Amino acid sequence: MSLNEMELSEKPAVQAFQDIGYDYKHGSELGPNSDNPERQSHSDVVLRGRLEQKIRDFNPSMPDEAIEGAISQLLGFNSMKLLKNNKNFHKKLVNGIQVEYEVDGETRGDFVDVVDFENPEANDFLVSNQVVIQIGEGPQRRPDIIVFVNGLPLGVLELKDPTNPQASMGNAYKQVTERYVNDIPDLFHYNELIGILDMNNAKLGCLTAGWEWFSPWRYINEEEDATDDLPPSEVLIRGAFDKSRILDLIQNFTLYADDDGQLSKKLAAYHQFYAVNSAVESSRQVVPNPDEDRIGLVWHTQGSGKSLSMVFYAKKIRRESSMKNPTLVFLTDRNDLDDQLYKEFRNHGLDAEWADSDNRIQLRDRLDREAGGIIFATIQKFQTTDDEVQYPEVNDRENVIVIADEAHRTQYKSLATNVRDGLPNASYLGFTATPIEKEDRSTTNTFGGYISQYTIKESEKDGSTVPIYYESRLAKLQVNDPEIEDRFNELMESKSDELKNEMKKKWTQLRRVIENSEERTEMIADDIVDHYSNREIEGKAMVVAISRQAAMNLAEKIRENPNAPETRVVMSGAEDYIDNPISNEELKRRFKDPDDPFEIAVVCDKWLTGFDAPHLHTLYVDKPMKNHNLLQAIGRVNRVYKDKPGGLIVDYIGISERLKEALDKYTSEVRNDAMLDIEEAVKVMREKHQEVADFFAAIEYGAWPELNRTERQRLLYKAQNEVLITEEREEKFRESMKGLKKAHSLVSPHSAASDIRADVAFFEAVLGAINSINNSGNPDEVEDVDSAMKELVAEGVGIEDLIEVTGFDKWEKEKPVLSDEFLGNVEEVEFENLQVKMLRQLLENEITTRKQTNLAKYESFEEELQGTIQDYNEGFISTQEVIDELRGYAERIQETDNRQDELDLSDEEYAFYSAISSNAGAEIDEEILKTIAHELKQNLKNSTEVDWTNREKIRAEIKTEVKAVLRSNGLSLYKHENLVDPIVAQAEAFYGGAAA
């Protein structure tokens, strides 16, 4: 048994599906050439027989015309846009298909159900692997696994060999989302889930989701129940594809959003799925329950999709029959949060109402309803009027659910009594992005205990958020005029003590001092521009000022700096300071666009909560903040974006003690995970730098920027040789470089990063040169090079240098061949390790290519080559010995080409000739061999120009033909039976590849 993709990924995945109750058929059993075909052609992606049977089962009273019409509607698509068709299909799948039909001359309307969501076991679940799909004249594609529900291909899984470093998860993602989507788009009209798996990694996502939004799946039946005993791929299959859970995901946890005309699809991450289901289950227990009205608290750390979790909750709870069409009241404590959450619901297709323009009385009228509705309001509207002593009862229904966003805030505590008076029988659910303080009893008294937690550590582990780092650049205030007290007393001499005290209090306030300290403002502004310009990370920054006036002052000074990017002030009441200010919505749109030149936003209060711009990487703080407000503000920079290694908080005013005080109120785990000092990142960067530098301990590279072109080439040659001593050493170098690049881009522009800038550029050049030798680096690594490093390498060594350094620039435009000229070039390379790398890569490429057309010759070559490389890596043979052996392989391959020319045989004929001669025990006359090879080519090519999806049947036919050719040329099958299988294998390699 071999350890490859089939054995380590595909077969275990199929077994996991069977273990949870799925039926299984190999793709060839479904195809048009099988004994019981379920597809009429390779272009069919739906198992129509299964679909029709289930629709008839679920809709027994529907006439045939209604059933046929429903199927036509379900399977048809009329848009050129794949995602639009996918959305239309999803709507019919979940809600049913509206049909009309005649009964006794009357037209009736009804809905045809496609899936029985209430009884999962009533549906048909099938998993199939290696299903061949071909649309029109396009290429054949064969997804690893397709999940069919009632004959519909709702899931696609792509699996990779965990032992092959080139078969990355990123490559599997591209295989599905680019190659499959482009070549077999019909499959994805009906797709709901996409899984990317190998043995050690597993991620789940959906159509159009970027790779960063594919997430792991860590639970099975409930939160925290999966153990390390199960590989991640099995946890994902058992967790997400369980019959009830896959239907739940499709029905309640799949959303389509329309943002400014751009359609997107979203699938819940595992923490959202289990949290919402816990909230729904708790709601079932509490609504209605006269003895309990607290549903619980959901704490999901900032940036982990709390708003979407609220959307999923609303979507699912409204489907619950026991809720009897509940009214959902979403409360926030700020208009901008209310606006954002409301728009989040509307963008995802939920019909919500916003009480923004309602006064206190109008809100009461809106809440006074018999059933249903999703209402958004700020809690401040739950205040009594001037002539009221107590807030009046507004709605006494028991199926009213109050959902509070950021449930820990003091406003909820102070106004909670009014909400309860107005909605006396309502139940309460709280969502929060920051944990509840240890001493806080009022929040749990209102909402209950935690029903779900998703911590900072878990979020960072899953890649849902990035870590936050802290850097102090404290801008101290000092008294420049030692006589200021005397001057103040002189100014106030004739004034009353009352006025004197008022002025002293007013002008010694920190806000006043900062607003009027031009020197400090200018210093901070210049520091921000310098710091930001040297961050070397793609994205934007936000500056937090102590007041609106301070924000205006800072923005003005920043704009005066000639190196500053476009900077805008974002604040309420901007018209008091700016003529014809740009609207907040326009500023928000521009700042959220990563390509818009508006790069620095100066704010006071706006955008510090509930504002998401994933490319925001740095927060410059010049405003005292505390508790939850501080924690929420720093959370603006923890969103995932491309290669962003972390968010950075730059402190100008001294928030570190306030931050410590805020974190001290929580558990030690929360406190330790919340934020890391930038010095910790510097420490990591230095460790990573030393780790990489150790590879080059034997060479002097410190002065490389001063070297001329020739000297630089020689130095890089030596450096490559130090890395390429063994394959294991090269792999360690790649991993070390990955860590160094991340750490360096995060720390920049700290002085410690500047200190090693030249070294990092040199190391990057070495890595680039090695990649250019074999052109087989990790595609994701090549494509996703840190944005900081793009600029860094540009300052050091360009790609032209890298190609020239290898000495192989002249071979770049044409594929190297096994010619004396090429091998001569290899021998001219000064360093032996480079020769090994080049020769090995060349031979592996050649053997892989040639093996497809001549198994007998090149399988043995491949085995020998792997044995030689293994001996070399384990130190059993020297570098020169391995070069001699590799050169010998190259010469033998050349001899093979010469021998084919001597025999005057085509590639196919020579492959059959080799298959026979390599396996024949006794000597067979050369002319007979050539005749057999010629006849095999003619006969097998004609008989194999058929569909290979039923491989066993085709193999049997080929065996019969091979035996006939051997017999007709005087070879007894009694003596030469061992020749049949190698010839059949060679024929399959030649003619059966199209189905692969």
C-alpha cells in the first residue's frame, strides 16, 4: 500500500462519509457507460432519477405536470453570472419551488419541496469520488469527491496528498475555484459547500469566498467536543456534513449579500454555527417560560463575525415553529452601530425595520404589534417622557426577544428597567465582542451566563483575526515657560476667585492642553507620517484624537507634511469645522476601499466601534480611553487581510496603564492573549533573523550592498550552496524565511527592523535565486509574498539578477533538454550542491514527462533516482558521487533516445517495445518485437478511442486484443503471460489519460 493522496486523504474521507450514513458509489458507477447509469452523459451533474424520486416522495399529491415543471425550474438557469444562478437555485432549494397547475379547470398555486429539512433521514445522501465531468468541448475534470443530496451536487471536496509539499491546500483551493469553476461551471450552479482537505488540514467555504474566508471546522456535535484523536479532515466531515448539520448549514447558515451591486455568498464558520444553535436551543427552553427570561450571552471576540452571527440567529429563530413568529428587538447604544447592524441585515436579505427617526412615543407604537418583525433601535429611546414616573407597558407578548449588541455597557444596565417595564414578558439574549468583567453581576443578571465563547486565542489560531501588538511612542507634555504660574496669577489678579478657579480648571484639562500645544501636535503629525510611510505593509491607518478640535489640528499638520498620503477627518458635526464636508457615508466607502488613496483617517469617536476595514493595520492613539471603549478601539486593527501579520497600536498618550487596568478585570487567559508588546515581536524577529543567518555562518555577506555585480553573483552562488547541502536543509531554510518575513514586516519601521533590512534583502535574494533554479516553489508562497518584502527586495536584488545568478537565463525561454550543451552548462556551475539541485530537478521533470509515454523505461529510472537522492540526503554518498550518478542517468536517457532512433519506432511503438523487452524472460527476436509494437499501436489505438470511465471493461477488452497480437506473432501465452499487464498499463497511460 502506498502513502499518497488516495490512501491518506480520499479513501479515509469516503469512509468517514459512509460512517455517518451516506451511500457510496464510485464515479464510474454513475457514468453513462456503467451497468446502471445515473448520468446520460458526462455533462450531466445532477442525478435526475434520484431527484425526481425524492420530489415525488415529498409531494405525493402533486400532479406530474407540476413535478416536471418544478424540476425544470430548479435545474434551469438563465443568467450569464454563475453566482446569480447559484442564488436563485439556493432560494428554490430552501423555500420550495412555486408552481401552478390545473385541477378540474381551476388554476392552483403551490410550492414543491425539494428537501425535507425537518426529517434529514428522509433525504437521499450519496458520496461519490472521481466523477468525470465534461461540458461541451471543454476539458474533462474529475473532482475528488462530490456530495449529492437528493441527486443534487451540493458539496465538492478537493483533497491533497499530505506527504507532498507541492500539493498545498492553497493549490487545492485554486483547483476548485479557478479550474473547476471555469471548466465545469454547471457543477457550481448547484453548489452549497466547498471543502479543501488533506489528512492534517481541513477548511470549509463556499462559492466566491476568498481563501482567507475558508475556515477550519473544529467541533462535531457541540462546542469543544472534538479531540486530537481525530484528524482535522475527519472532524470537518463528521461535523459539517452530518446529515442534519449539512441541511442546517444550507437552510439557516448560508447568506447572499448585495453590497453596492456586488453579489457575494457567505457561509457560517464553525464557531458561528454552534453558537447560534446553542442560542436557538436556549431560546426554545426560555420562550415562553414564566420562571426564566434570560437566554444567555454569546462572547465572540472582535473581528470574528459577531454581526453575521446575529443575522444567522434571526434567520433561524424565525423558522422555529415553537416561537410562533417572534418579534426580535435589536438594541444598540449608538446610532452608528444601529445603522451598521441594520444595514448588515438588509444587505443579507432580512426585512428589518430601523427606528432611527422614531421619537420615544413612535418607537412604542412600532413595538406594539401582534406578531413578527425585526426592529432596530437605540436603547436611549427607551426613556420616559417628562410627565412619566415609570415606563409604560408596550407589548406583553411572550414571544418577544430582545437582543443586545455589546451587552456589557452601562447604558443597558441603567435603562434595563425601562425595557423590562415596556416588554414585561420578553426574553433577553446578549452578544458581546469583549468579555464580561469578573465583578460584573448586572450583565449576567440581565442576560444569563455564557452560552458560547470564542476567545482571542481561538480566533487567532483559526486565522479569523490577527494578533495585536503595542508600541509606545509617548509624546510627553512639558512646561516650556517656568514663569507660567506667575503669568497666570498676573492675568487673574483683578478677577474673582470663582472665575480664577474656573479658568485654572478649564485650561489645565488635558484636552485643552493638547488642543493648544502646536509644537506637540506637529511633532506627532510628523512622527505618524514617518512611521506610517515606513510600515511596509499594504493597508491604511487610523489616528484617534482627544477631541474634534484636536483631530482637526492633527489632520492639518499631517497634510502639511509633503510625504503624507491623503488624510481626512471623520467626526460628527464636521460642518462646524469644515466647509462643505464630505459625508460620513462617502468617507466610509472610500476608506473601506483598499485601492482608494484616502489612507489615514483622523477620528475622535466615530469608527472606534463596529467599523470594519480589514486592511486597517495601524491605530495611532492620542486619546485617553479605558475599559471596553479601549478594548473595542484597539480591535479595529485585528481583522484578517491578505498577508497582514498583525495589527499595531501606537501609543502617544500613555494608554498602557489603562489597558492593563481594563485587562485586569478579566481572566488571566484573556489578559495574556489580548495584546502583545511590540518588543515581543522584535524579540521574535531577532530570533528568526538569527535562525536564518545561521545558514550562512561560513560566508561573509554583511557588505553585500557595496559589491559590484560580479561579486554579488559569486556571493549569492556561495549562499545558495550553503542552503542546498541537503533537501531537508533547504526546506528548513524556506520555513525559517517565512517566519522572518512575517516578523520583519510586522515590526517595520521599528529601528530593530531597519538594523537588519540589508540582511533580509540578501536572504530574500537567496531564496528567490533557489526558486528560480527549479521554478517549483510553493505557488501560494510565491503569489502571496508579503507586501512589505516586495519593496524590500526591490531595493536589493531584482529578478533579473536572480536569473542571471543561476547562470540559466538563456534556458528560461525554452524548456531545458538533455543535451550535451545543457549538461555542460551544469558542469560549469562552481558549487557542487547547485549542480545536484539543477541535475535532480532536470531529471525529475524529464522522467515525469517521459513516464507518461513509456512506463517500463522510466519507472525504473524514477526508482533509481529516488534511491540515489535518499542515499545523498542521508550522507551515504558524497556530493561528487551523486553528481556522477545523476550525470549517468542523464546519459542513459540520452542513450534511450538514440536507441529509439536506431529502431525507427514512434514514441508509442517504442513504449510497447520497452514494455515487452523489459519483462520478457527469454530473448525475443528484435524484428518480431518491432512488429508486435507496431501492431499493438495500430490495434489498441483504434479500440481505445472510447470512454474510459468504465475502466475495468476497457482493460478487459485491451487484454483480449494484446493476447491476440502476441499469439499471432508466435508468442505462447503459457510462456509470456507476464507481458500482458505491462502492455495494458502502457496502453492505459497512453490512451486513458483523458479521463483522468
